[in-house]
Amino acid sequence: MLSRDLKLIYLSNLVGSFGDGLYAYIMPYYIIEVLKAGPVEIGILYAIMGLSASLTLFMAGMLADRYDRKKIMIAGWIVWLPAPLIFSLAKNWFQMLPGMILWGVWLGGPTGTAYIVTKADKDKMTSTFTTISSSFSLGYIFSPALGGYLAGTTGMRIVFYLAFALYGLASLLLCFIRSQYARKHAELTPEKRSSILELLKTRKLLMLSAFLGSTMFIVLFFRPFIPTFLADVYHYGGFEIGFFGSVSFFGSAVLGVLLGRFGDKTRKSYALATALALCSLSLILLLASGDLPILALTHFLLGSSYLTWPLMSAIIGPLAPEFIRAFWIAIPQTVGMFSSVVAPYIGGVLYEASPYYPLVAGMVVSLFLAFLAFAKSFDD
């Protein structure tokens, strides 16, 4: 189903995400237990990371429509290289800030989406996006458990060094994909030309931006606090938390394939609605029980929270005109990230009041968004 270039992107994502997963899921636990920060400080760090992503997505979209998209995607991995090294040297949560800023830089967001849309089979757009997204999930399946084990036996510094090496390999793999440039506006037939300003004012784009913004807000409102919830409420340790993270990404990989096929056969919006509904169900189960089998099922279903972005990309990407595809895609993605900047901070404040508050809010809002996604025909 995937072309040679898309297979290389898949492999690059798999390698890079394995490195990222070594520390990404356990990071909140590490910041609290080792660096002695609190939930509010975690919220600040993740809010800054989100702000960094928000400021770079728009820039990435403009660059990807003017220059080689391949090079922009390679740069996206390279800029991550110093982040784990900075984390390894941090003695307190404040010293994590430069690493979080670099970790938030997301040049590959609109660039990768535009590249995939141009290369993908138009009749299999949803499954293509969820399949490539599953490469991230597969990379995360074993790495959180391995990262948790290494953190407990050798310390987090070794974990960060391994992540650095795998980020470098991910960027190297992308050197072998073909270059891709956006078609120039002048090359289009007159009937396909339209004002960029008018395109950016379309109701569809505004609707998609608002919905993606709401979705990203609620996902990043509760998700950073699930590891700390497991530790504080159910008294699990680093290895068990890493294991649950692995189960979550395994669920994302499996559910991604199933929802991708479902979206190709029905509507992309229906697949998105199902992902949000499963996200709400996972939080219900998490609040209901701390038993190991229930938590395993909870985290399998929680994998659906990682599918909202690729499913939205499958909806947004084909609607964008080729000559400004990455720029067009960057607008809802930027709105999505900007809306999520304050989400971890607000979640941290509520978590301090009660560990249950962010999860209850996430459960209710996710279900409401699922209803909206089902009712609205985003992919018409």
C-alpha cells in the first residue's frame, strides 16, 4: 500500500519514535520523582513545549511550500538531537526548559502531512495516515517499558543517550527519500487558481481549525498526568508505568489500522468520532479501577488519543490546494497547538486540587467532541 518513499518515512518514524518513547512517557514521573517538581511545574514545561510547536508549525508550512519538503523533514529530526542531551544534564525542572523548547519544535507536522498527501493513494488516504502514524505507535510499544527498566537499573542518563542516537538514525533514513516541491501557483490551470486570501477565509478551514484546537486542548489537558495518576492514586512504580505506556501505544497501532480502514470505507469523520469516543471510554475505565487487567485494557483504548492528529490530517490534507498545501495544513495545526499551550498548565492546577479532575473533564469533553465529529461532515 505504501510507496518506497512512504515506507522510508514509516521506518524513520519507527526508529525515531522508539528513541522518543524511551523517555517521553515516563518523563512526568521522572520530573516529579528525580527533579522534585510538582504538577504545576510539569504543566509549565509541557505548555512551553506546546508553545514552541505552535510557533514553528506555521513557519514549517511556509518553508515546505517554498523549498524541498524532504530537507524540512530531515531538519525536524536534527533539531531534536540536543534535547535528550539537555535533559540528561538537568539538575532541576527549570534546567529542562531549553530541551523542552527544542523538543517542541515540529517542522515535520505540516511538511510531513503535505508530503504524504501528495504521495498517497487518494482512495486510501485515511488508512495511509493511520498506517504511517502506527509506525510511531510501534516504536513506542516496547520503548516505554525498556526506558522504565533502564531508568531503574542504570539511570535516566543512559536512556537519554540512546534517544539521541536513535534521533540521529531517523534523520539519516530520510536522506534516502525523493525530494518533493510544491507546484507553483502559476503552473495551475486558470480554473484551479484562486486567491490565497479567499482560501484562508473558507468556512471549512475555520471549522477544522476550531475542532482540531478543541481536540488537542483536551488531549493535552489530561494525558500528561496519567503517569502521575497511576503513581499517586494506584501506587504503581516506574517499570509498571512504562509497561502501561507500551500497552497504550500498542493499542494506538492496532486501533490505527482498524480505524483507518473504517474511515476509508465510510467517512473519515466517523473514524475520528470513534477515536474520541474510545478515548472517553478509556478514562471511564481508568477512574473506575486500578486493577492490572482493567488498566491494561484502559491503556489499550487510550491509544486512540494518539490517533486524533493523524485522522484530522487525513481530513485536512486532501482539502488543501497543492500550491499552498503545507501552509494551508499548518493553519489548523497551529491553532491546534496554540490552543493546547495552556492545557497542561490548567490540567496541572486541577490535578493539584484533585488527581481526578483532569480525567473527569477529559472524559466528558472527549465524548462531546465525538458527537460533534459524527454529526459534522468534515470530509465532505
